[in-house]
Amino acid sequence: TLSLHDALPIWHIRYPIQDSSDHIVIATTRPETMLGDTAVAVHPDDSRYSSLVGKLITLPIAGRSIPIVADEGVNPEFGTGAVKVT
């Protein structure tokens, strides 16, 4: 059976990492809430992102700086493993 979540489109959004040419990608069903983002969270044991914890990223559209934080509540196997905090 399909859940409501399965029926919603998934948006992949790149957040540029400041002082770098890299970016972090989040997957979300609610891109309209990104103007309220205060951070992007990753699991502290996720080797893909461990070197990024503590770095600042630029919030697309708004151009505001927000941090990448570690949170054990993030599921590294869901989506991109990076979650926007709104």
C-alpha cells in the first residue's frame, strides 16, 4: 500500500558549503519551508558527512548562513541522509 509520503514528489536541493566549491544535497517533500531553515542535520556516524559537521552552508534563495549539525535522530539510510531543520 502507498502512504501519503509515497505520493508526494521528492525535491533534491543543493545547499552550497561556504568557502568551498562543494555542496550538500537534501531531499524534501516540503521545499516551500526552506526559507525557515535554521540548519541541516546529519547523523554523527555518517562518514559521508562527518567532515562537514560544524561548517556553514548558504541557504538557497535567502543567501543566509546556516550550520551543518550532527544529530543521532537522522536516519542516514533515508533520502540523502541530510535533513533540513525548519
